Amino acid sequence: MFTRRRFLLLLPAYAASAQSFNSPFRRKKPIPPGPTRVFIGTDTSKGVSKGIYHATFNARNGQLSVPILAAETLRPSYLALSPLRGGRHSLYAVNAIPDPSATVTTFDLDPKTGTLTQKGKVTSAGAGPAYVSVDSTGNAAFVADYYGGAIASYRIQPDGTLSEPVSTFNYKDPKFGHHGPVPGRQDGPHPHSVFVSPDDRFLIVCDLGNDALSVFQIDTATAKLTPGTPLLTNLRPGSGPRHIAFHPNGRWIYLINELDSTLDHLLWTATHSATHPQGLLVNTNTTVKTIAPGFPAEKNTAAEVMISPDGNFLYASNRGEDTLIVFAIGEGGALKEIQRISCGGKTPRHFSFDPTFGWILCGNQDSASITIFRRDQGTGKLTGPVETVPVDSPLFTLFA
């Protein structure tokens, strides 16, 4: 018999059962993200690839779809994405041909299909553009011309296209330093990257040919550049500065040097003066090698550097040794190597985190492949490659 007494005894159990199934406060497992788009810039000078390719990446299992051609364009070696404007992104690609007629191309990115439609092209202001960056306001873009020895800034116009160059600087001017001692690689200035500071107020230029970094003030309203004072920070002769990565704390910069396969730890300070702002770089003189002891330095060129969003780990790539290196970032910013793993191919020019930071995609330029590594976000270590996807001469990967 179901009595009132029995009902009162069973009521808590019924209530708990109902709550476990129906309560809006019940903790739910996070839903893994769906597939995301990946755009791949390739080396069209090899005669096989034709431009920018498009694939989808599934962060649930680390699977990358077969890349298909998204847009024909000459040697898109570096890509950048604008902030959303009117619900759409613009994608910028440098056309890295070693000729003064080199250009920067703007594509409209369809948010539904991922289709790229060319809508603008302007001069890169020099030969062999190697890097394009965009500030977070979406008002200004910047290009480094490796072979031309110059940098340029651009206004981003309302339709997403780039203006003609606003500011240009020729690094053959002696005020930017003098070329380094490595024959064939440092015969003159070679600006390799133009990196916007986290607050959008400064541009940091890595010059591989002159072994120097220089800082410019950015006027975000006009994209005009003003050289900073002091103008540059000199590094070791023959180091070959290539790319930098800012630590999330905004105070530490890690510089990867291509020619001597090293990482340098720099300190960054920016004044808050509205009339005469300055961005200052200080070298801590703490250098670590990216290659293993005993590996011939002349057979390797370091390539890419990135930092995990928690600031605990730094990743770098070696072309020649063909490895990915993981460093733990310790107290005071000191680096300690914790893993050295084969890139799964040849010549890992560029790699990127997926949006979940649980995977790394590594483009192997000379083995025609992209390798995928699982990343343990607790230990920072990599596992893989878990998959290898064929694509001819990958130079850059961009999640969008």
C-alpha cells in the first residue's frame, strides 16, 4: 500500500532524481567545437600548387580534410585576417616573388562557404614580401619586403581593401644598421617580419640582414609610421632575426633567429605618453639553441616561434634538423627544453595552433605535407603526427 508516510519517505529520492534530469543548473559537458576553416598558402614557384588552398579541421579528432584550391594567386607565403567588418573578414596575402613588382592581394572571405574572392591588389613597395600583419582595430596593415629591404604601411579602407602605401622605409639607409657577416644571407638588409604590439601602438621589425630590431610608432587613424628612439636594438652578428612572439604578460618577447638557430629573451616597455610614446626593447642576454647539441649549425635554419595562451610553453621549428621543440617558460621568463620531436616531414617553415589550442598543424614545405600533432595543454608536450595530409609546398596555415 502506498501510504502518506511512504510517500514522505520517498519524496527526497524522487526530487533528487528529477533534479538530476531536469535541473537547468546541472553541469553539462562542454560540446567540442565543430569543424573550422584552414587556409593554406603555398609556393607556386614549384610549378604544382596554384595559390591558397582551403580545408576544414575537426578539433574533436584532429582530422584535416583534403585541401582544395580556394584562390589562384602568386606565391602566397604569408596570410593575415582582418577583424570582422559588416559580418565579414578580409584575407590578405603577400605575393612573395623576388621582383619589385611584387604585390599584396586582398580577398573577401564568404562567411558561409569560405570562398575567397579577389577584390584588391596593391604594391608591396619592394621585392619579395615575406610578412603581412593587421592591427586589432582593422584600420592598418603592414608588410615586410625581404628582398627589397623595405617595409610599408597601409590604411584598410571601408571595403577591406588596402590603400596605396602610407609610409615606406628603405632599410638600406645606414640609420637602420649594417649588414651582418653571413655570406649570401646578409648581403644587405632583409626585413623578415612586421609585428604589431598588443596595444596597437607600435610596430616591431625583425631585420635578418642587419641583425637588428627596430620600433615604429603607429598612428592607427592614418597608418602612418614614425621611427622610434632609440631606432634599433642590435643583436649578435650573424644571428639573423626572423620572427617574434609576445608573452601573454605583454612584457616578454621571444625572438627566433634564423641563421644561428637561437631564441633570445627580450624585455618590452612602452611609455604612456600621448605626445611622444616610446617602445623600448632590452636584451636580457639569455640565449638558448633550438637545435640539439652536436647538430651542425650550418645545416639548420630556425623558422617559427609561438607561445601557448597560458604563457607556460614556447614552441619553435627547425628546418634541417626538421623538428618541433617545446620549452617550458619558467620564473623570470627562462626557457627550459622539455621536448624535441620530429616534424614528420621536411622543412617545417610554419606551424599554427588550432582555435582550441589542443592541436598544432605543421606545414612541411619540402615534403609536401601538413602534419598534425595533439597538444597536451597541461604538460605542453606534443604527440604525433597523428595524421599527415598531402599538400604541395605549404608555406603558411591560417585558421579562419
